[in-house]
Amino acid sequence: MRPTSQREGALRIGELAVRTGVSVRSLRYYEEQGLLSSTRSAGGQRHYAEHDVERVAFVQRLYAAGLSSRTIAELLPCVDSPSDENSDAAMARMAEERERLSAHIDELLRTRDALDDLMATVRAYRDAGQVAV
Amino acid sequence: MRPTSQREGALRIGELAVRTGVSVRSLRYYEEQGLLSSTRSAGGQRHYAEHDVERVAFVQRLYAAGLSSRTIAELLPCVDSPSDENSDAAMARMAEERERLSAHIDELLRTRDALDDLMATVRAYRDAGQVAV
DNA sequence: CTAAAACCTGACATCAATGTGAGAGGCAAG
DNA sequence: CTTGCCTCTCACATTGATGTCAGGTTTTAG
């Protein structure tokens, strides 16, 4: 079934939302933030291309990594045209974010270890019976 | 002897804030959320013990790992008294959060890889000269 | 004793992504 | 043309941790 009579591969916002698991509201927000672009129908409705599914997934990934819209917006031009002159600034930014991300990962690993220790302690108490302290 | 002064090792909220790098406002918030307790002076001012420095650090660590106040509040009793009967529920909660945390770490690792790929791509373009695509 | 510094409570502000709802218009099918 | 669904813009609400301010009290230093 092709619900569209549009050009090949053109997606309406609702379809893109379903395909990416991101709300329609958020897709519009991404556009407002310059993270996603669309063409418009004569009537003003947004049309997306197939590859935007991938782009939205990437944006979501960066969001999940704690990057802000602003930061993501700085990196994306680099994804679109890696040879662009903007890439110097974007590279610096990316290196910076990579560092931040690594540090965060390390912190999370330490936290997981702390949780493991805590769970081990609780298990030890429990398995030893509720006797002596 | 100063009969009216604080007990040995008692910290005022400002001191605890400095020692932990957490704002006074946040320390009060932690107390409101049941993550931190204090004794009060006759005049109503909060006093903390040395070990609260450690506790605040732990709470911060969990916050940084994305746990909510509510979740942290469920885990802490377990830290305080590991043999408590609450520990069954807390253990389940902890296991759950550990899983969530692991999944998140994996996601972040994949994101870091994606950033690395992106940076490599940009470098490749750059090092190859600005040849037309 | 006095004044400064720290603290108290309570309330409102902030940020960022997203939810939600109103009112209006686009678009395909019968 | 009409109907029903999808979409449009605008605008306000939400959440959670924290900032900030106001007006008053406590503690400490001099």
C-alpha cells in the first residue's frame, strides 16, 4: 500500500513520526531548532525524504548522549557536507563533545560499579542470615 | 569546653555545600526529597555529620546517572541498613536501575563510536584535499 | 553588646524538550 | 461537494533540579 501520491519516498510528518518513534511535535521542534529540514507542499504541509528517518535517529542518539539542540545544530552541517569549511569549528566541537561523552561514560561505569558493590553487600547480609552485624 | 557549640564534626549547611560542591539550595532540596537528613540546632539550623559529605557525593553520582530523586530515595535505605527488610524491594529496584544504566552506557558507547566515525570521515575529506565530490 | 555573616522558610523563575489543545486549513475518497 | 483524517501555527502547561529573591532569625566575630 502506498498511502501517498507524492513523489517517490516523500513522507508526511505523521509517517516520519511513526517510522522514527518520535512525536510529531518533536519533529516540528527539530525543524525549528535547525536539526531537520523539510520541503513544503503547495498547501504548506511538510514532506520528508527517506534519509530523514536516519537523520532523526541520529539526532535522537545525540540527544540521548546529552547534547543540546544548539550543539547538535553545530555538528550537523558537518554530517551533511564533511568537506565544508565549517568543519574546522565543527571538528573542534565534536572533539570536545567526544571528551565530555567519554568522561560521562566513565562516570556511569563507576556508578554501575558502586551499584554492584551495594548489591553485593546486601546479598552478603541476606545470605549470612539476619544474625550478627 | 564550649557547652553550646556543636558536637564534634558537625557541619553547617554552608560548610557541607563547600565540601561537596553542591549548592545550599540543593542540599535543602535533597532533605525535602528524603535523600539527606540533618539534626537541628536549638535555633533550627541544620547540622550534618562528616559522613554526609560522602552521602551527598553518592547522591550526586546517582543523579548524574540519571536516577530521579524518587528512585534514589528508594535505594538509600538499603545503603543505610543493608539487612533491612526493605532491601528486597530495593534490591529489585537496584537491579532494574543497573539494567537501565547498562543499556544507557551501551547507547553512549555507540554514540561515541558514531562520533568517531564522523570525525574520521571529516579528517579523510580534509586530508585528501578539497577535491570535488 | 552589636554588627556582620550565615541561615531559615517560602515563593517564584529558569531551562529544555515535549505534551496538549484550540481553531483553521489541506487533501484524498465517495 | 462533503466528510474525515491529517496537518498547520500559536500558545500555554509540564517536569525536575536548581537559581534567586525577600523578609526574618540565628550564630559568630569583634
